[in-house]
Amino acid sequence: MTGARILAAAAAALLWTASAAAADLSGEAGVVSDYRYRGVSLSNRNPALQASVTLEHDSGLYATAWGSTLGHGTQTEVDFTGGYSKDLSKGFSLDVSSTYYSYPSQGSDNYFETTALATMTRGGAEASLGYSFVPGQRATRDGNGRRHRNGYAFAKGSYEVAKLPLTLNASAGYERGWFDEVEHGGKLDWTVGADLKLKPVRIGLAYVGSNADATAHDRHVVVGSLFLTW
């Protein structure tokens, strides 16, 4: 069974068990001025349309489908994630998930990544540490047929401003391996921004940067976003 079928089966199982316990369905759709992933533009610095749907089960299981245009004609990215989140104590949780990144117009680029995330929450503040790992697979194979791995360590935090529909966000990450896009290896990225939530609208503004080997214009950008959530 392929990875995509495994995730599809997990999502189907989640939907089937939803009748036995409460499950929440949520989603969002909108536009970003530049689709930046770990500091690097995947939409060729063009605006991108994005949407996602998430089903969360009381057991802690969840499934998400997410998609984005890529700014290259009709090319798109569609991701499928299945995971499990558990509160280990008051204010501390652990999340383990697997994501299948798919590109309908270029199937040879499809790949899997697994992520572990620990989160601490206190009042309106939240801090997380995580690590994502891509094992060697077809999409990470070089011209000699060698399959490479990729690792990404990251930290992120947020703070909900009291009495205001405003959330401040910051994150930083270090990537090394097949996707780091730095000549001598080791890509750094960072984000600082804020989200204004006026239900059902979410407006975001963020400064995004990285040390990826590209022009100065590529490395740093302010990204705006507008989403309708439900």
C-alpha cells in the first residue's frame, strides 16, 4: 500500500469512527501575497490561493487536506496529513504526524515527511519545539540514484493579546539535507508577524526571511494574507 493510500485509509477510518464520538470539522480558504515555505518562495514570489480542511476527533486523531497554487501556470501542491495529538498534562501536549506532499503535474516530486511537536501553553502564550524528517525516497534521489534525507528543527511561539482579536507570532528553523538550498548546507529561516481575527475573516502580516542561496530580494519579504475561516 502506498503512502497516499495509507493516509487516505486513516482519514476514512477517522470519518467512520466520528459517529462513535464527537468530531470537529474546520477549514479556511484565502490568498497570500507570496507562498513562503520555510523561508523560501514556492510561488515564484507571486500571490497564491490556498485552502484547507481539517477533521479532529475526540480521541486525538486528526486528518488535514491542504492545497495551494504555485504561481507557475496551473501547477499546484496538495498535501495530506494524518496525526495524533495528546495532552500529557495541563499546558503540555505532544503531536506526531505524517504528511504526504503531492504535486499533481510532477508526480516524481511527491514525498513523505514525519513530524514530532511538543507544545507548552500558559494563558494566552504558546511555545513549541519540533523536528521534521524526510527519509530517503524517490523524490530525494540525485542524478546518481542516491537517495538523500532531510531534517528540519524548528521553534515557534504565539501570544494572544488580551481583549484584542490579535495574535503575535514568531518562528525560527534550521534545515539540513536535500531541501536546505544552501551551497555548503544548513538553511536558517525565521518569521515574525501577527494575525488579526475578525471571524470569519483572518488577516495576517509577516516578515519572512532565510539565508537560502538566492538574491537579497528573495531572502527577505513581507507577506500579507487574507483568509475566510469556518
